[in-house]
Amino acid sequence: MEDSVFHRIYDEYHQDVFRFLIYMTKDRALSEDLVHEVYVRVLKSYGSFEGKSSEKTWLFSIARNVAIDHFRKSSVRRRRIDDSYDWDTRQPESAEPTPEEKAVREDELGRVLGMLEHCTDDQRLVVIARFLQELSVAETAEVLGWTQAKVKTTQHRALKALRSLMAVPGEKEAEENGR
């Protein structure tokens, strides 16, 4: 692999891969270690990359496998999500939010992340890939090694579970009675 190709891939995707690993591990230091392993694997396997997928989905597949390997080695079964994600914009903001906005967002995100812990591992993976990493259904299917139908079904079930878990008790009863 040429240095210029590696540097281009690193520069273009490093932050996305790092965030993906943070979302999966909920541990910055561990994610830093795992991202190094991802790029070691990239160096070793780039020659066999056939271009059947985009580099981005290929990298996320490697990152996913690195994280799964780590979880298997350390017998960690639960995947976690980073507490600092901004669910409102999902994009870096140009202006800093006010302290009040930060507090409200942290409360809302904490609630969503708490509820996400009640979802299955597959549901968490799909939510991470689709909404935190903003991968398409096709890219998510490719990263996870699933069909697009399975991604859509799992996403639907995850969102339904999250809505149900997050519903205020009075709203939940009204929702159930309305159906």
C-alpha cells in the first residue's frame, strides 16, 4: 500500500472510524487502541480490497470486526454508545450551544442511551450505524454482513422499542389505546 493512499484513507475516514468505535465501546482510551488495530489491518489487507464496496463501508467492516474481536477476547457482551453525541443536529455545530441547551441535550441523550441499553445487540448496532454514523441501509447491511431487509426490520424494531421505552406512562397508555 502506498503511503499517499494510506494517508488519504486515514485523513478522510479517521474521525468516523474513531467515533464508530467510541459508540461501540463507550471508552475513549480503548477506542484509540482499537483504531490503531483497524489501521494495522488496513495496511495488511488493502492489497486484497477488491473495490466491491466503498472504502468507507470496508473500513467500518474492519472496525466492527476489530471491536467484536475485542469484545470476544475480553468477554464483554454489551455494546455501549458515546454519551456526548448530539442527537439534535448529528452534525458539528459552528456555534457553541448555551449551557442550558447542553444540559437539556445531555439529559435527552442520556435517556435515549439508557433506553438503548434495553435493546438487543443487533438493534444497537443498527442504531449506531444508521443514526450515529449516518450509513445508508445498503452500507449498514454491507458492514454487518446482513441483507437490507434484515437491516430495515431490525431498525424498525429498534425504533419501535425505543419509542415504547421512552413514552411517558400516560402517553404510552394513550398510544396503546389508540391502536
